Amino acid sequence: MNKNYFTTGEFAKICGVNKQTLFYYDQEGIFSPDIVGENGYRYYSYTQIETFTVIAMLRDLGVHIKEIKAHMDNRSPEALIELMKSKKSEIDKKIRALEWSKKYIENKIRVTREGQEAAPGVIVTRRLPKRTMVTSDYNGPDNDAAVIKALGYHLNYCDSLGLYNACPIGGLIPLSDVSEAGYKYSKFYTVVEEDFGSASLCAPEGDYIIVYDNHGYENVRPNCLKIIEYASQNNLRLGEYFYEDVIWDDLSTEGYFNYLVRLSINIL
């Protein structure tokens, strides 16, 4: 054979696969050698390299052999354009998912490190950036069953907006609804990077009074009261809401009652 052709082994090496892959593709009828000699030897042309590369790419994207075969059996420029357009759309979705995953990982590292530096039970003041949140209203009673049901509703609401369910959920507690008797949530929220219009609420950039607690939600009420007393003693005006955020969850600590919760409220 002349230099324009490669043996199965040579072609497999060029394409970075093993010979069994080429045999399998031939058996399935999606990619065959250009020439098969009388002695049974198989030879591939250099012009087949791009074709194989595209088929391999489609396989890496999870395209089934049957779909590739259907195209190869009825190939045309128009069919190729439609196939490429559909796969481009799928790739765009995967890129968005990967970008979200990367941002989630970066944020999880940042928040987890924040928890490592926290001193539970100690009041601190810190400047926090503006946060945009998708919120859902809550008007139910202060009991676990009702709150869990509301959290499920919030997750479904986020899903309807195209947000991933892995996003952590925070709670808004109106300052006016905190008393010695207890407290009430008014909204649940998920922090986002884009504005969702009427579904969005912004926590302003500014100085916040913050308390961390590593007993889950057990001390939310006393910590709210602790912050209110601190503000009164220091002649500080507080914002409208307490922001309740889970810093460490089951990925960082064992057990619901060992969660590290951050309670914060902005100073006006």
C-alpha cells in the first residue's frame, strides 16, 4: 500500500484508540476501513481521520451507536447540519452545568473556610457584599413539618426558574417578628448571580452584625436576641431582616444538630 494508507494499528495510534475500537465500529457499521485487501488486511485513508474524530467526539458526548449509524446510513449535508446543531445545543447545556458546578465548588470552599475561621457564639461585625436572592414567601407556623414543606416548595420554585436544587437555602427572619417567645420566617431564599425580577430580593452591601453557632438551629432565637441587645447597647440601627445561612452542613459535619449556622443583620 502507498503512503496515503495506514494499517489498523497505525490508524489506531494516530487517533489515540485501540484496534478493538476500530473493529467494533466496523462491526456496527458506522466506520469501516477504506480498503480490505485480499489477504484480509485492513487499511485506512488519511481522509478518514476527521470522520473518525467526529464519531469519537459524538461517542464522548454520549451519542448512542444506533443514532450515529442512523446518520451514516442516511448521510447528507442537511442531515449533518441538523445533527451538529442538536449536539451543539446539548454541549451548551453541559457547559452551563459545568460552569455552575465550578462556581458552586468555589463558593463551597470559600464558605467552608469561613466556618473554619468563625468563633461560635462571639458577636462580630463584618462588611458583606451585596447578595441577590430568589425568594419564596412563608406564612406558616413555626414547626418543623410546616418549614420542611415550605422548603420543598422553595426547591420546586427554584427548579421552575432553572436553578439547580443543590443551591443552599437560607431563611429571612423579620426583626419585628423576634421576641422572647420565639421568631417567624417570612421568606426562604437561594443566592443567585442574576436578577430574576419580582422573584428577587437584594441583601445590601454593608456592615453586618454576625453570630455563628455550631448547634444547628437550636440557638437562632437567643442569638437574634443577643444581636438586638448588642445593637441597643451600641446605639446601632438594624436592618429589616435577619439572614440565616448554613455554613457547614452534612458535607462538613455529622448531624443536623452540629450544623454551623450564620445569623447576620445589616447595620443601617
